[in-house]
Amino acid sequence: MENPDLGFVSRFDDAGTVLARERMVRTQISDRGIKDPNLLSAFLKVPRHIFLPEKTREHSYADKAVPIGEEQTISQPYIVAYIADQLKVRSGDSILEIGTGSGYLAAILDLLGAKLLSLEIVPELYERSLVVLEDWSPGFTKRNQILFGDALLLTQTKGKFSKFVSSACFPKIPGPGSLVFESLPEEGLAVLPVEWKEEVQLLLTLRKKQNRFEETNRLPVKFVPLLGRIDLV
């Protein structure tokens, strides 16, 4: 990683977390091919450790997914960076996120200038992420919406969003008529994991084109399954 942004020490940091985060960005993200300077700067600035429960916080900067309770996980740092990179976030993008989870990806997208509607179905994670995100960045919940409930049923999601992301695995690629497809404009991007075949998931980057999704990239992954009314996908 060339010329890293060193102005990333926060009130949540000590010497250990500062070094661990810089090492994470350099070895797990930049050295694996993600070079967008705005993206690298965002990952340096967000104190990943505050998004994990105390009992698993020692693994905050490890190169792996980490449990956050309620049978959910915070994804491996590279996977979060890959998702953000695939979304090609630009300031002012409106993004619909299914699965707020720990709130870590939401924090990254906020720093990149996106306007989020993030939906979480697990009440404990919803409540925790609200507290952590607002504590990390006062005003976060004024700039963005974090809602509790089944994303596939919430009527607030009927508007248009420039991009879509999910941290839960879909049983299939959403098609015309689905919440995901209908929420995006022509050329809109979606990044989401999909069950490809038995015990195989792929993280797909999809672009909406002429009443269909065009696949532009894929990566083998392992995500928690989508909860709620999956029959509406």
C-alpha cells in the first residue's frame, strides 16, 4: 500500500489497534489487489474492533470471519473490502443494504459518501448496531436510515436505489418483480451472495440491463443464510 493515510487514529484506539488496522489494510486488502485510495482510507479510519462484542474483540483484525452473536458473523476484512470495491461507491449513491449485522460495512459506505437504507431482521443486532454506529459517528442515523424488520416485507424499500448489497445469502438470483430487481434503475449494481449449488455460495456482482441481471464478477464465499420471507426473492 503506497502512501497510506496516517490520519486515522480515533478516540477508540490504542497503539495496538492502530498497528493492527494498518497491517490489516496493507496485508489483507491492498496486497490482495484493492487499490482505490478512498476505499483504503475508509478502512484505515473505521475502528473495526468496536463493531465486535467484547468476547470476540481480540479477533477484530484477523483474516477471517468472526462471530458477533445471534448465530451471525462479521465478514473477513478482505470480503468487506471486495464488496465495497465491487459497488464502486461514489458520493451521493443511494444504497439499500440487507443485513446491517455489526454495522461495519454501513460505516465504510457512510465514509465513502453513500446514503444508506440498511435493514436488519435480528433485534439484538439492530439495537447494537444503532448504538455503535451513532457512538462512532454522531449524526450517522440522521444521514442514514437503519430499520428493523424483514427487508422483503418493509414497504419503505419500494423506492429506487442506485445500488444494492446483502450480507446474507440469497437462495437464487433475484429476478424481475423481486424487491432487489425493482429497487434498482437501469445499470444499477447489486452485490450479493447466492446459493449456487449444494454447499457452494458465490458472491455475485450484477448489473441491471434490459429487464435482466448481467453477471460481471463472482467470488466463492460462505455467508449466513437470508432470513425472513425468502419466498419473495
